Amino acid sequence: MAGVEMTGSEKNVSGNSSRISERVSPILRICSHLTCLTEKRMAAQKAEADFFLLLKEHQNDIREGVLWKEVPF
């Protein structure tokens, strides 16, 4: 604000905020990375469940010696 002088403690607080944001930034990046890993893990688990469901649905069509390309979907 124009014409208002900051006290020593206010200057210190405003100086600390930039250091706090520097410390928080890596933490936020780690949280973001973990969220991404969690989403990937959930997608992999869903794909695995879908795969086994597909196998179960077509268990009568799957025989020894038959290529996966030959199983009707």
C-alpha cells in the first residue's frame, strides 16, 4: 500500500512466504506424482479384471492349440 510502511515482523512474514512456497512446491509435485501412479494402478487393475472377464466369457471357445486371433469375440 502506498504511504504505509511495513514493520520488521511484517517484512519477515512476507519474506518467509516465498521460502514456504519453495518448500511446498516439491511436496505438491510428489503428491501429484503419487496421484498419477494411483490412477495408473487403478487403470491396470481394471484392465486385468476386464481381461479375466473376457477369458471367462469365452472359456468354451478357448482350446489348446488355438491362436488368440482365432477366438471369436
